[in-house]
Amino acid sequence: MLFRTKPAGRHAAPARPRWWRRWLRPVLAADDGMSTAEYAIGTIAAAAFGALLYTVVTGDSVVGALTGLVEQALTVQF
């Protein structure tokens, strides 16, 4: 029996505060880890982020900026 009625008499234990139910129950019944659907959504999100990053890096502006940076570094006079 999870919830007992409060015993009466001289030697009765003090009543527990009500907040313990609200805070202790989620800790005892925690559902750790991800389910299959959450793994699928995470995988799709990672693939979409990778595709976006690939598109940005292979774009003309980024390639041009990197090429200019490398050419500038190679033509520095000491």
C-alpha cells in the first residue's frame, strides 16, 4: 500500500509533507534514455544539419574566401 492513512495515538509518526509526492515520484519513475522515435528524429536532424553545412561550405562565397585566404598567406613577403 503506497499511501497509508495517518495512525492515531501518542506514538504516531509525524505526517509527511505533501511536496514529497510531487518531487519523489518522478525521480523513482524516471524514464531514462531515448526511444526509437527519438533516435529517428535525432538522426534526421543530424543529417539535415550536415546537408546544410555541406551546402554552405561548398558555396561559391566560402570557397572564394578560403581560396583568397590561402593565396594571401602564400604571397606574404618576409
